[in-house]
Amino acid sequence: MQSSRCRFRDLVPTAHLGTWKPGPKNGITDVPGVKAHTTTIRTANGNINTGVTTITPRDDWFHQACPAGMFRFNGSGEMTGSHWIQETGLLHSPILITNSFAVGPCYTGIYKYAIHHYGQGESGVDWFLLPVVAETFDGHLNDLRHFAVTPDHVFESLGKVSADPVPEGNVGGGTGMMCQGFKGGTGTSSRVVPGVSSDKDTSYTVAALVQANYGRMQHLHMCGIPVGRILAADAEKNATQAAKKAEYDAAKDSKDGSIIIILATDAPLHPTQLERLAKRATVGLARVGGYGHNPSGDIFLAFSTGNSIPVQTVTGQHRAVDPFKARELDMKFIDDQSINGLLEAAADATEEAIYNALCMAETMTGNMGRTVEALPLERVAEIMGRFGETESSLRGA
């Protein structure tokens, strides 16, 4: 039952997770204006376990772009629209995360939603949009050949986004994913960092949402503790667990998986700064045990709601801007010399988001009767507690 699972902070309240405190929901919807929704698709026979995770950077994502930046840690994966983000530094699309075979339907679904809400009228569709859809491979637990995700799922999901806390574990695009030797999936976390705006104290939120589908048990670390090596040693003492670990490793030998990391912030950052923020997701991933293996798609996108950039202003009947007459826009951005807290927050939120994906995911029996076990929370708490006592003594606590 889902009630038997909990987030990492609830499992290990004494864990050290960086300097900065989380936001009230400890998730991506802590960033003002950001909304999300998860659509989970499962069948009674267990063969289909997949879905879509939808993120909207602001309500009017079509006309008002967010500055954005990307980092490709390893490129064996897909994120559509990425070339345009790298070219312009702008995001004016929802972000969808799904399985490897559902990129096309999700791309179409964004267009269907945009046409319905923005493309009607006498001139019809006369605007420019490159949808952003990212994927990781769920073929071990999900029968991809059924193409279960449809454009209608996307249309419905976009209509249901909210600022509510994002469900985690076996939900949305993360439904059938596997991570660090265990059941993986969707996870999120946030951090609040102090700042100064117009000479007045303020604060900024940095949040991460991950779709975690990578890695091996023996590489798993939690707050620097080699939890995975201890759990792998446990598994070797039990024939059933050893066989399940061998099956998992064989699946990862065939297709290692991937991780998509989306970072959101209300700090006014320009695209180069957001690329730097996206790079720091690698720090959080590495702490948990990600290596960016050759067949893994590790693609990270960061965006900021701190500035609003008008787009769709030169097409069709909406020519508010002369494309050949250079025009200024006002934009605030953070002083690079004061950015360290935001960079730390990106790494720390990413790390905890992966922990939350692991802790909230449940054991799943899926396609072809394959079973992937959930992270054993009681054992993890025991391991963390034992090492935590040592850490406390070192600090003189």
C-alpha cells in the first residue's frame, strides 16, 4: 500500500540534506506559477505501467516565455525542442516526461491543446511552437508495443495541472521506471535561498523534479553513506534476492535507463546562468550514485519564472513587433558573484528528489511477470541510523 511508503525526510529526519531549507511542499510546485500533473496508465493484467508527467512553467506558457538553459550529461535519450532552447534561451512550451515510445503522441498532444486554446480564429494556426517532451525507457516493466500514451492523455493532463504537491514514486511518466537497483520513478524537492531584490531582503526557490530510471544497487549512496553496497551484500545472502538483483542488472546491461531532471526557480536568471544551474544537477545525481553510463540519457533543463519574455509577436495577424527593427526588452538577473546559494540548492534539491522517487516507489510486478522490488525502507532507516550516530559523535552532538 502507498501508505507504507514515505518521503526521505520522514524516513530519516536527522539526515543532512544541505544548508538550505525546503519550501512548504518540498517540491517543484513551490516555485510560484509552476504547476504539474501526473497521468498514470496501468492495466489489470500488469503488462502496461506507464504515463505522463506534465509541468507548466506559467499559466500563459504560450505567449510569455521563460528564460531556460540545458545540460546534457549523457545523450542517449531524447528531449524535443532542446535545439530551440539552446538557440534562443527561451522556453515557451509545457514540459512533458514520459516513456521512450510516447514522445510522438505527447508532442502531438501539446499541439492539440495549443490549437484548442490558442490557435482558433479566422486565421487558424499561425504561430510558432516547438513542444518539449523528454523520455526515459520503461520497457522492463511496461509493454511499450501497446503505445498506451495517447495525445488525449496529454490534452487532459494539461487541463488538470495545479500547484498541489506532486505525487511521487510509481506515478506519471515514472510509473514503470527503475533506479539504483530498485523501483524508481518520479520524485521532487525544493530549497529556499535568501536573496536581495531592489535593496530589500527576499528569498528565491529552486526546485527539482526527476524521472529516475538509471543505475545499480552497489553504487547507491544516501547522504554519503554506502547504502547500496550494504543492501547488495544483504541480497547476496538470500538466493531469491540475489536472483532478482541479477535480473535487474541484466536489464540495465541491455538498456541502462536514463534520468530527466527539470529545475525550476523564481530567481531572475538569464539563460547562461540557467545552463550553469542545470549543470549542478549532475552534482546531486553523482552523490546518489549516477555515473552517466553510455546507454543512459541524462538530460537536464532549468528554467526561471523571474522574467517574462513575450513571444508569438511576429506571426500572422499578430505582428506587434517588426522582426527587422531591433527592439529592447527590460530584464533583471542575478549577479553572478552572488549565485552560489542557488547553485547549491540545485544540487541538493536534485539529490533529495531522487531519494524521494526511491522512497515513495512501491514494488511492482509488470510486463511478462517481471518484479522489481521497492527500496526496503526499514533497512535503510536502520543503516542510516547506525551511520548517523557516528556522524553525530564526530560533530560532538
